[in-house]
Amino acid sequence: SRTSFDSPPARGASDAERKAMMAHPKKSLALVAVLVAAAAAEDAWPYAVVATWEGCAVMNVSDDYAGRQQFLDNVAAKTGTSAARAAAGCDRYCANHNYYGDRCFAPRTWCVMRYVGANFAFVVSNPMNAFQLKPIGTEIVAGKYIVVFGAAAAIGTTVTTGFDHMLAEDGYQIVNLGRGSSGPKHYLDEWTAIERIVVNAAAVVVAVMSIRASPNSYCGPECTGTERMRVWRDAEDNATAQFEMEEESMVNSIIEHEELLAKIATSPYRLGTAPQRLLLWHSRCHFIDGCTDGGHFPQWITNPDRVAKIKGLNGWDGILDASYFGYKGSDNPPIPIDKCDNFDAPADFMAGCARRDPTIEKTCSSGAARAETKNDDKDGCTKSCKYIKQDYYPIQLGHDNSYNVLKPALDAALAGWTYGDLS
């Protein structure tokens, strides 16, 4: 039997061999699952616990800087030592890029998720009421949950109710691995860490990601997507250079997407049917024609040719149109910067929350509000703005559309998942 995380069982292992390995977790950490007794019902199927939720907390919104820092320190401690995270290849998907700075106007819940037997854990950005939906010890069972990939749009940045929140309220178990500025390369870079939770989902929803997350010769792998966009904007007087950046990143994005989709389907850690790999076109850009402005989300996937290439990648099992073409960010109602007031939190999470000064009426961009929050070490939220608006990320209508198109696709994926199906 295998004994390390890094050594998965052979693809040709029989179902009986897998069950035997799973029955002895200390000797089968590669599977990060434990076989538990099947239910007595006739239609019961053997199931494996892939991971468990170790608890959730609302992003701290205290006016006290030390209190906010303590929250972040506690989260980091729960994910394991930096050495353990590094050994597992987990950085972005353990504790980073969660849009903590939005806690003043679109707070979310951070939930700690741990593989069975692992010495590191993930911090997963989840729906605002996740502490009610995922009590400590809740099992994440193979074939019974949904994984989400994507950038900030996938975690509901600058909306009050993301599509994952709506799905969770309907009873779907969502493991949202969306992170700010993510692209397929980031999931490939940390594949060792995320593989087991990804490949045992009933479906992997890929909320369309900007191709600026992929490298080009002007701004290589060392650049973030934000830095790459800055280089592109700096070349505003050089249309040829901008086009070359976009095209090179497009080529790399296609390669990365197809590698990622293949890994999802062929992983030796699968315990059953390969997850349905669903592209969610979660954008104001037209599902066929794209957008005329390369700055709209998803940046650089703008003309019909590029839209067709993303949709035509090898590996998609379904493509879902959640576009809201014809609408823009200004059609989204302003979100109040009211800290805890825009979600229903238990009383013990309300400590330190306060409403904005009622005399302030200014509406700011989300970027401006974040910048002021980041630079102010005394107050948890910007003092200059009462509301935020944005014209980039999907608006509430986009999340509503995503919820509506995802439900039937996810129902089919959950119904079609079969334990032991390794075809």
C-alpha cells in the first residue's frame, strides 16, 4: 500500500484494493479518505469522507486594528505551519487572496477545511451564512459536493449575494476555491494541494477567468494579473503591443486550461465518476460576440474569436451562459459600507461593528474603498464613503443568472456520480 501524499495508488487498482486502502487511513494518506459504513438502505453506496469542515468565522470587522490582525493570525494558525503548507504546495488556496478588504461592504465567511489525516488545511471563502451551513465536523463526502474555480468574481466580490451563497441556501455543499486574480496556471501551480478535493467533486464549476492571469513576453510568470494589466494599460498608445500581449496570454491560457481540465478527469485520486467540468460564462460580455472593450470582465477575452476559443477548449462537459449583456455596473444598486449590517450574523459576531456616519453620503469605487481601508490602521472601514459601486465584476444580476443556469447542471452531475466508476 502507498503511504505518502505524493504517491497515489495506481490507476489500475481494483475497487477492492481501493476499499482496503481506504479502510486503513494511516497507510493510505494518498487517498485522503476514510471508508465508512454504508447505509442500510437498498440503494446505499459506499462513501468516503474526503475532508471535514473545522469551523467558520465571519471576516473580522472590528474597528480595532489589533483585533483584525489577531483574526488573520488565528486563520493562519489553523491552516498549519508555513512549512507544512509549503510542503503541501499550498499558498494561494490555503490562506491568501480572499478579499479580506471587502469585509466592510461585502463580508464573507472563512471556513477551514482539512483533508483526513493532513497536517495542513485550506481557508475557503464561503457564503456569508456558512457558519450556519457548515458546523464543525461536517463531512465533505466524495460525489456529494461542488467545487468552484475562478477569480474574484467567483466569490461574489462587490455583491451582497453570490451564486454560491444561493446554491448553499438550497442545500448544495459548495467548496469555493475562487481567489482574487486566479487563472488556470494558479490551480496548476498548487495542484498537489488541491487535487484530492477537486477530483472527488460531482462537478467543477469554472467561472470564466481573464486571460490576463496567464503570462506573456511582456510580463512573464512572475507577474500577477494586476501587474500584467498595468503593463497593458501603460501601452495604451501602442495598439500592436497590447494586441501581442493579449494574443500571447490567450495561447498560454488555452494550454493551461486544457492541462487543468485533463488533470481533473484523469487523476488517480478519483474515487468515482470524473467531475463534470462546467464552464460558467459569468460576464456582462456577450456569450458569442464578447465585448468591444478589452477592460471588461473577463479582460482580454473580448472578440468573438477568443470567446469561441475558450468555449471550444478540449475538456468541457458543459458550457453555461450566465451573461447579462446590455447591463453594466452602474445598473447594480450601490452597496452600503455598513459592516455587519448587510448580513444576518449571530450576536457574538456583531461585537465591534458600527454603522457608518449618517452624514456621509459619498459613493466610491470598490477600489478606492479598499485602498483607504488597507491604509487605515485604526478604523475597519473607509471614513470617506457611504456606498460602493463598481463597473468591472459581475453584478447581482450576473450571480442570479449563474444560480439559475447552474442548478439543473449540478443536479444532473450529483445524480450521475457513481462510486467506483473510474472510466
